[in-house]
Amino acid sequence: MLMQKTSEVITENKNQEKKVQNWSLKLKIYNTLSNSMEDFVPLEPNKLKMYACWITVYDEAHIGHARQAMSFDIIRNYLKYSWYDVTYVRNYTDIDDKIINRAIKEDKECSSISEYYINESKNDLKRIKVNEADVEPKVTEHIPEIIKYIETLITKGYGYVSNGEVLFDVLKVEDYGKLSNRKVEDLISNENSPNKRNQVDFSLRKPAKEGEPSWESPRWKGRPGWHIECSVLANKYLWESIDIHGWWLDIMFPHHENEIAQSEAFSWKQFSKYWVHNWMVNVNGQKMGKSLGNFLTIKDALNDYNADIIRYVILSYNLATPMDFNPEMFKIASKRVYYFYKSLNMIDDFLSQNKDVAWGKDQLIWEQIHNLESDFVNAMNENFNFPKVLGALSNIFSEMNELMTSKKIPDQDKIYTLSSFREKLTKITDVIRIFDDDPKEYVDSYKKNFLKEKNIDDGFITEKINQRNQAKIKKEYTTADQIREELKELWIGLQDKGGETDRDIII
């Protein structure tokens, strides 16, 4: 039902900007470290430091990676929208056993493998509308910092050298296991090494092996272990304590647990105040992963679906909800996204055609327009509740479509509401990066691809419409109706408007 009109007109001014900033103070985050929802209070007023682990670059990035990168990009966008000065760091692991093995298999240098997949992942993320982080450091470009960091850990008694390998002495850390909430004896490291004092210890720096990349240091030659890189890079670019850290849930142990241990041993300060973890993307109940060979790359997904469809699927799930991949979810998302863009295209056409029309004396503003931005903020403040954001947008789009088709309200009285809607929607889509393409181009492209997929010739449709128009002129209405039904069976719907016939696909 259409909402009752009101004479209230929202004025966009600095007071509203302050209101948005105040909304951000109600942000609640599910902190994996405490296993509870917490009020978000930054370490410094209006400044935020955020770090997210990124991929080991030995293969293509997949949809699971897309979910992580997209989620943290939206979180960064929202925090900036909330008037925080955000510094976001996302690293590249460009030296690792998997990269070395890939290089050996393809008879290439490790740097050649890593550089190729870094560039590929950058292009993939750009195509799904994920912005670059403020800093995207590579491990191999920070070897001196890593060596110095490890030396400090050794000096403080947390690191030890054994047969050319540097390891972290886990038993020196009293609260090891606090992130995964398990006892030390239950957290046996899966890193096989004869050099460990204890099975829970992990490698800070691996000894050099013939034919593998390695770097000289004062007391040994080798390459960094996996865990040390993120501690060092976070320390260099964000300093000793950060606000938010995260990635996939499945690397909470050992990676994030070890990051905490070595970072807090280094600085004797809390490493990250909040830990935000994405749940995994599953295929038939099993985690999507390269090692299992059951992954869908971002490139493959983009061959069949555009960025907005992929983003809609990912935004349909909360951060702490497993996403069970299946093709059907993309089909549903495709129809929903088309509905949104078709609505925007209709609104934009209306506003363009009436741009010179004076607003009615009784300007309309709907309750949903008043609440559109606050509903968005409230949803995001619930631990970045993406599905709730989509639900709120779906409701307001339904209202705007009902307004557009209403014959009881004069066009000049619709203009203000629709203009206000478009303005406020842009603020939201700038954060979530969906429904922000040109609506007309999206609709035209979708129709073209749909007809191509169904092997339907556009000229055939035009010919059928002309035949139907001729039948109507001759008052052969049965024939006209038959043509309409024939096209309907081909997923083409017709709508007569002022002597012309519009065509649309039926979804």
C-alpha cells in the first residue's frame, strides 16, 4: 500500500552529515576474539586501522576469495561513509611452498608465477567492483623488515634458532589459543619440522633449500614462514595495534592465532581489538578450495554472470553464515538484479521526461524515503547485515514502482519523491557497489544477452509486434491475442502504451 503523503521535506545539510556520523557510534561487531557482539569503539577517535589477509598467489582467485575481498571492501566503504579516516591494508603472499611447487611444475621462476597471479587477481577484483586496499604489500618486498622483526623476537626470548630454522616458542605465551578458544595441547601445529622444541611451535623463518628462493640474514639463510608476514606488514603500515583484522574462518588457527602470538610478543600490546571472520563458501556442504579442486574462479563466474549478480549472491549471506554454492542462486540473483535495474531505468526515464516540470505544491515524500538511509545504517550496524540491506532496498523499490504506476497521483507530485529516492540510493550504492551501473545500459545488455541465450532473433519479435498492431487495426483481436501469447511463450511480454507497444522479457 502506498504510504500517506506528508509535507515534511528533508533538507540535506551538515546536520544530516553529523547525524550519519552519530549513527556509526551504534555499530556492533561480532568479535571472534570474545565470541560475542560488541559495541565498536575505535582505538583513536574517527581513525581506523584495518588489515585483511589476502591470497597466496599461485593460482586463480575463486568465489570464496571474492566473498572475503568484497565483504571487507564494503566494510571499509561503510566506515568511510560513517566519517572514519580508514587505512586498509591487504597483503599478497608471494613466496610460499605452493608457489615454489607451481614454479617447479611449470619450469618458471617463483617471481614469474606470483607476479602473474597478482595481476590476475587485481583485474578480477576490479571487474567485480572491489576497490584496491590503501596498501597492498608483497612479502618479498619486505624481507629486511621481516628479518629485523624476527631478530627482536629472538632477543625477547620468543624465537629460537635450530639447525638453520627460526621457530616461535609457543609455550612462552600464556594465553595462546585465546582466539580459537582452545587449549595449547589441542593446537598442534601441522608444520612438520625436526627442529621444534615442542610440537605446537611454528616456523618464523624456514631454512634455505637448494633451488628455492632465499635471503641472507645475520645468522641464517632462508625464507619467511607463512605467519610472520602479516604481523610484520601490519606493524609497518598500521603500527603495533589495529582496530580490525580478519579473513576466512578456517585460518583462525593456525594463521591468526600465530599472528596474535608473535605480534603481541613483539610489542607487548594487543594486536587487534576486533577480529572479523567470513565463513566459508561450500560446494555440496564441503569447503570450496583449490586443494579440493571444487572451486569456481572469479573469471569463470564472470563468463556467465556480471558483477552485480555475483555481488547480489554474496550480499545475500551474512558474514557469519556459510554460503553453499549452487548455480540456482545465480539464476535467482540474475532475475532480482534485473528487476532493480529495470525499476531504476523506468524512474530515470520518468525524471528525464519531466525535468522541466515544476514540482507540485503538495510535494510528496514517503516514509520509506525518510527512513531509507537510516534503515541502511541500522542494518549495517548489526554486524554489517548485508541481507537486511537488500531486504530494505527491495521494500523501497516496491514502493517506488507502485508510486510510478499510480494513476491517482499527478506526475508533478511524484518528481520530488523519486528524485530524493535516487539521491539517497546513490549514497547506499556507493558503499555496497551494486545497482550503480547505468540502468539503461544494464537493461539493454541484459535483454540482448537473454535473447541470445534463448536463440531468439530481435527482428522476429519486431515482426510479430508489427503483425499484432496490424491485427488490432483490423479489429482482429483474437489474432492479436494469439501473437501476444506466442511471444509470452518465448519469455517476451508486451505492454501497450499510448499507441505504442513496449517489449520486455518475462523473468
